[in-house]
Amino acid sequence: MSDKQVSEMSFEEAMAELERVVNQLERGDVPLEDSIKLYERGAALNKRCEEKLKEAEEKVAAITLDGNGNPTGTTPVDGM
């Protein structure tokens, strides 16, 4: 498990660690207390991935198009 704060991770970092967490839990050879910690970390990583995906979707939705369907710029999204 990484020592990096979940809130500081990029989407790719969070997804990679989430995959490692899931693999450890699926193996079933982790003591119960460690499994609980892994599950909690996995839930936080999943939430981070969802947040980053939502941010990306909002950025894509903010792209403005001209009459021919070509991007002409972006419209700022609140909080970005």
C-alpha cells in the first residue's frame, strides 16, 4: 500500500493502487484486521477515481463547438 494520501493521487495512481488492493483481498491470505484496512483504503481509492472521472466529464462537457462541430475553446467549469 502506498503512503501517499488518496486525496493527492492522480486517477492513474488511485486506479493502480485500487487494483493492488483488490488483488490482495481476492487472494484471501490477508489477516482480518489488515483486510478491513485494505477494504477502507479501497473504498477511498474508488471514491477518488469517481471524483477524477467526474472532473474529466465536466471538462469535456465544457468544450464549446462552432457551427461545423469544431471545438472553439472551453468554458470554465466552476471549481476548476
